[in-house]
Amino acid sequence: MKVLIGANPMGLEKAMPELQAQYPELEFVHCPNRDETARYIADADIYLGWLNREIFLAAKRLRWIQSPSSGINYYLEIPELVESDVILTSARGTHGACLAESVFGMILAFTRGIRESIFRQQEHLWDNRGIRPKLVELTGSTLGIIGFGAIGRAIAKRAQAFDMRIVAVDVVPQDKPDYVAELWPLERLDDLLRSADYVVVTVPYTPQTEGMIGAAQIAQMKPTAMLVGMSRGGIIDQEALAQALREKRLAAAALDVFKPEPLPPDSELWDLENLLITPHIAGGTQFEGQHILEIFRENLERFLQGRFPLRNQIDKRQGF
């Protein structure tokens, strides 16, 4: 049985000697060049890595794909994969801490004058009187979290330390922590939007969540509120967001994810003064490879023993 580890920036292939020693009956192979993946995957049974339709169609023996990412929408855009018996598992739960930290980095960049101070630094301008009166603290403000999975819960845990009131909505609203004021079903999304000072979007991208934060939803938000997009592009309507920011119907926004990616150089989003853009980097952490390999090792053992479902196994038709 051949296990292929694709090209990746996390150094996942460094685990191969240990894995080979633990499973001598398996063949572990690393493809260092993305352009060569189709050739390497042709006789692979297990694949740890990213792929497109061309690569998937080249795989003749594939039985299980472990995504190194929490998001799996790119895999589900391959109809042959969705229709196949190939198991797909995600790295869900591995990026909670770093994404939560990024959320608060984005919020604090606005509330504590950090973003504006960086601009003034470039101008060699000491603007104490211009920046300080605008600063606000998070104490007593309301944080709304759309999608209360591992990432949403990590955000809520950190919001507690800022003495924020926390409300959340989720498709399965259960196991509410004591420090969360409200955990509602998705049908109460408008209640969250109307009450929150900061709204964070962490739902996965599925046909049901595509465009779920559009003009009508943004219009429900306070004009003093901030919107943060952290999961996948396409969930927030970027045109509606841009219009609301231009017209000052929304105070600020921060996005780490976009549709399409990379964000085109001529996108109007680049020039919005009240929008913070980061290039899909929020999932970065020195522990990323370690977290992914923990899931892969557990799933590999389960797969070989025939213990299903695997951890983070995706219902390919449901999209999560």
C-alpha cells in the first residue's frame, strides 16, 4: 500500500522515517514538486495533500485523502471525487488557536490605533492627538460568532478574557460554555447581527453558506460595528461589504479570505481605508505541521484497522 505526501510548506514529509519504521508494510513517498503530483499519485492508495481535478483523475487506486487544511471546499469542487467512494478527511480543529489570535489581532489593529499608527510611522508623524481620542476598549462590547465549531469556540474563549459579551449561532447549537451568553440556531442570525459590535464569520464554505452574509445581513449590523471574515471566501458578499464600508454604514472590516484568491490587483477592496486585508495567512502557526500529523497518524491507524468513520471524515454531499 502506497502513502503519498504531497508538496507542502509545513514539512510534513519529515515524519516519513518515523512513519516508515512504525508501518514497515507501507510504502511512504514524498512528491516535492506540485507539477509532478499526477504522476506520483497514479498508484497511491492514501494521499496527504492538496489536489485538483486533473490530479484526482490520475489517481487509479486512491482510497483516502487527508486534507492538510481545515477547509475542504476545493476538494468538493471535483464532481468525480464527490461521487466516488474515496474517503475525505480534513484538518478541522487544528487551526483554532491561531485563527482566534488573528481575529483579535485584526480587531485590536482598529480599536487600539495600531493600524493608523503604522501609517503615521511611515510619514514620521507623531499623531497623539489625532489617534488617541478614537481608541476604544473591548470591555462590555458584544462579540457575535457565526459558526460555533472549534474555531468559534477558540475565539469565544479568548473573548472572555477581554470581558466581552459573547453570542453565537450554529447549525447545531449545543454544549454552550458558561461564559457564552447566547448560543442560538442559525435562524437567529439577524438577532446576532443587530446586537453585536464585532461579528466574526467562521462557518465552513458550503452551498448553504455561500453568500450568507450579503447586503441584507450587513444592513442589520450597527454602523459602528466591525465584520471579520476568517473561514472561506464567498461566504461574505464582497461587493455588498465594499459598498457598506464606502458609505460608512459599517465602521470597519477585516478579511483573511476572498473569492477569488489571490485577490486581483484591480479589486476595489484594496483601496478601502476601513478594510484590513491579510492574504489567507491566519492559519499559520509553528505548530501547524504537528497538528496535521497528529490527525493523520490517528486516521492512518484507524484506516488500517478498518475503524470508520475516520476523524474529521467529511460527508461529501453535505459539505462538512
